[in-house]
Amino acid sequence: MGGAYVVTGGAGFIGSHLVEGLLARGDEVVVLDDLSTGQMANLRSVQDHPRLRVVVGSVLDELIVDDLIHRCDGVVHLAAAVGVKLIIDKPLWSFTTNTRGSEIVISTAHRYRKRILVASTSEVYGKNSAVGLTEDADRILGPTTTARWAYSTAKAADEILALSYHRERGLPATIVRLFNTVGPRQSPAYGMVIPRMAHQAVQDRPVTVFGDGQQSRCFCHVRDVVDALVRLLDEPASHGEVYNVGSSEEITIADLARRIVAASGSSSPIEFVPYAKAYGVGFEDMRRRVPNTDKLSALIDWQPRADLNDILTGVIDEARIQLVATTEKAIDLRDGVHVPTAAV
């Protein structure tokens, strides 16, 4: 018999895949999501599942959070403002959601002695460009006047809070620092680079690369990330620890754009856009972001199974499907035929 979990942000990209994974192994799941960036369509494959309940609400609502957590066995806290564009565009809302929301969820988990898995981010490392970042690597941040570093600071505060509850009050808490994660249902909005480039390429529009394109990243398939999260939930030895979750297959963003154009058979040119034009004056980025996942592998024998070719093939295929659906909808609307949103 499975457990019962609250998944905050469960209608989001990673959250919806986690919900599917938990249901598949027999768990009961309650999703709490305000649908600010998540959407019900992400849960379409399991929307009628008898062990799933969806609550539309915010992690800032203490009464809702209290009611849901006291009934569960554990919590996976994924709800957060994510994506570079959203953080830049809505800094106050993002910071409040990522700090106050986590404070409410973590303190409520402690109140009822519930196991909690808190999703953090590789952004906490800031401008540390060491190859093979370990969990105890230094954080190197820019000034507080730069909005980019507010996200890193907020997520670091979440980590400190959860770890302090563990050390001082015995909260069974685990922190996961998620590196770039990609896969089905990831929106091209909010600065998510691979789906954005894939959508541009399948439409033969210019594929935009911000900066000089020599900044490098590693991309992990969401299925592999969810596999790590689910297995960590069952591992008491993870309590009070921090784990990197991501791939170490590194690529520059310029090379990524070229591979997406080639893989999609696109005629798109590659267009380099200055950071100041994309995000405003004063934007800062990090040159490299490569994780070391030895600590995670030693605990649960985990390695990513999907490589970048697998990831790009899937994202490009999804972008093509969405392009066809959008085109067909536009044609039907032009001809005076109303097509319900669910049909596309």
C-alpha cells in the first residue's frame, strides 16, 4: 500500500511528472497549485485517477496548507516562481512566493511531523563556474540590486530553513538542487531555453541566443529527475542532506542552438541577442553550470538515462505537434468553427 503525498506546484512541469510517478507506484496524491505557471492540462493523463485530488490554491494560504499537510504522510515542495524571465519581470511576487510560501509549507510539515522533500535549484551556486559543482561548493553572488540574485537568495533561505528545522527539531527534510530539467510539457515561456529554441526552429523563425552563446549548461530529462525524487522520498538516510540532481553532459548555448536547428531540419538562422536587450541593463549570467552528482549516486545508485539527443528529439517532436495543433485551430477559427481548448 502506497503513502499519501501533498505535491505543491503539482500542476507544473516537473510537478505533473512527479504526480504521475507517485500515482503509478500506488501512492495517493493531493496537488496544491495556484495555476500561476502550472496548468490543469499538465495533469490530463491522470485527471480522473481515483487517488488524485487537485486543490487550486496558494502555498501562501496557511489554512489550506495546514488542512492538506496534516492529512498526508509526506510533502514534496515544488511550488515556486521559476524561470529567468519571470524572476526578472516579477521580482517582488517571485521573492515572496519563494520565501514566505516555503516558510509556511516547511513549518507546517514540522507541526505535524511530516517528511518533506524541498526542491531547490542550481541557482544557489550563483556565479561559481567550477566544473563538477559539489553540494558544499561556495556560493558566489552578485549585488542585491540585480534581480537575478534574488531567486538564488530566496532558494538558499528555503534550504537553510529546512535544514535548521531538521537539525534543531528533527524534521525529516531532504533538499534537492535541480539543475536544468527538460522534457514534455515544459513551456517555452519564462526563459526555458530548449523548448523556446525548438518552437522557433520548427517555425523556421530565428533561433535566439542570448549573450555570446559561450555560456554552457547541462540538461537532464524530467523522467530521470522524477526517478531521483521518488527514490529519495523512500530513503531515510537522505534526511538533513542536500543533493544535486542533474546531468553532467555539457554544451554551450550556441552549440545547443545549432544542434536544434540541425535536428529539426530547420532553415532558421541563429540570432545573437545582447543580454541587455533580452533582460534589461545590468543582467548577469554564469558561464558554466555543471553538477557533480556523486553524492546522490552513492545513496541511490542514480544516473541519468536519457542523453541530450534523446531530450532534443522529444522536445522538437512536441513543438511540431503543438505547431500543427495551433495551425489547425487557427484555420478552424478562420472558417467559423469553434474548437474547444481541450481538443487542441
